[in-house]
Amino acid sequence: MAAVKILDLGLMPYGNVLATQEELFNTNLNAKAKEQPTSNTLILCEHPPVYTLGKSGKSQNILVDRDNLNAELFQVTRGGDVTFHGPGQLVVYPILDLDTLSISVAQYVYNLEELIIQTIAEYDIVGERIEGASGVWIGAGTPKARKISAVGAKVSRHITMHGLAVNVNTDLNWFSKIVSCGLANMGVTSLQQELGKPIDMQQFKTIILAKWQHIFHTEWSK
């Protein structure tokens, strides 16, 4: 059973966490190239308001001038288009060697979505996948389909970075400045929006970590 270290960084600027991700990612790549042991780390955090544009993202999906974003903007190496990160949103960055977990890249992405589906089910919310659109949705297949979690990963030599974001208590007004994930006419939502009350973030973390162990079959290391 692979061991995974939890790194809970709390509220931290995107650039700082990106640097931590890149350091862990590159260390794993170098170790793998030398056939040395790799490590697995699960970063949990929230960010001050920031927009990130994936490698296939289109700048026209940012609907306002950069000066009017009132947030940072980063061009990043994950898949996908533009998304928002901010307070009240739990972001999870797994820096893993998938070979130690004995899973494929496709299974990894599927597991990330399943992680969200099973976690929000604990709040009696039904999350679903939509073919051709990554992440987790509520009301899939209806005119009111809305996204509650974005998934976007980078994988090189089975080493992962970037990951997923779940709107827990996120201020959804920030999404009005972008075409979220490049999908026009598709809404966004949060647990708070769906349930009509704020959600305890620490409790949400506890649930998602328990679901992680169940889905990925790992153990926590210190």
C-alpha cells in the first residue's frame, strides 16, 4: 500500500503553492530518472482570488480586462481552460507517482472525480460526470446543469501535479468574469449554494481525506 503525506497549507497565494508543487514534481521526476524512490504528497489549501488558464485555454474566455479582474492571473501547465480559485474553495494538489499506486492516468482522473462524487454524497448531493466535460456536475443532462468541482491535471512519466478544486463556500460572483472551463451557458455552484448554509471546511476536509483512502487505497505517512 502506497504512503501519502498530507500537506495542509491553509490559505496561501497561488504562486507559493505552485512553487511547492513544482519542487515536489521535479524531485520525483529526477528520482524516477535515476531509478530512485519517489514520494507521494497531497496538498490541501485555499487561495486568495486567482484565475488560472490551462495550456489549452483561450484568452477570450476571460471576459474582462486584466485590470478589472481584481485577482491574480496565471498561465499554467494543467489541462483545461480558465477557472477560478478563491477563499471557501478547497483545492487539492496530489503530487504522486502513479506507478506506486498501480493505476493508469485515465483511472487517476476518474478517481479524482469519484473522490468528489463520494464526498458530496455525504451532504446528500448527487454529483455526476458529463461526457466530454471534466469535473463533477449537479443536474447533469438538464438545462440547470452546474459545476461544483473542476479537475485538471498534468502528468509526466506517471508523476502528477495540479489536481482538483471543490466549491464549498466559494463566492460564485467571481465566475461571472470568465467562461468557466471554456463551457458557455453552463453554470457553477457550491455546497453552500445547494444547501443554503455555510459548510464547515474542516469537516469537509476530514470527509474527503477518508474518501481518498477508500478510493486510492493508500495510507498516510508523516
